[in-house]
Amino acid sequence: MVETGRRALRYIKILHTVVWVLFVACILGIPLASWRGKHGLAAFLAAVVLGEVIVLAINRCSCPLTAVASRFTEDRRDNFDIYLPEWLARHNKTMFGAIYVMGLLYAGMRWMSART
């Protein structure tokens, strides 16, 4: 049973990390798409990330995968549920939240300037 729990936790951590990478790619892609004049793509990426923000808000700022992972370990370090360095897992929402907002501001400015 213990090995089954370890295996389940490993799969959850892999899934959580893959999802994290996809959202980071979306966040970083917003200003890049906007810079290239692909405002529709930037808006799509922003909407994808907004969906995750809503999910986090509904779950009291916690990813649903964290709750699933917590069933398989007593560990509660900041990175117990994801393959990230502990410092990055601890500051993840703050860092990428700021990058997301800055990317939205940049995309909004680029979109407005393209309309004039």
C-alpha cells in the first residue's frame, strides 16, 4: 500500500508540474504574442490563465491537485506536490501573478496602440 501511495504521489507531481509548465508558457506567451501583433492569441492565453485564477480562487488559493496529493503524504513543504525547487513553489503565485499582470498591461497597451 505504501508503494502505491508513493507511485500515486509521483504521478500527481508529474501532472502538476506539466500543468504548471503549460500555465507558465501561457503567462510568458501573452506579452510575446502581443509584441508580435497576435492580439487574439494574447487574449486567448490571458483567458486560459484567468480560468486557472478562477479555479485557484474557488479553492482558496490552492490548486486542486494539492488536495489530491496531500492524501498520499504527510509532507507539507511548499513543493511536496510538484517538481519545483521549494523557493519557487513558495513564491510561485506571487512571481507569476505579477508577470501575468504586467503581461496583461503590456498586451493592453500594444492592443490600444495598434488600434490607433
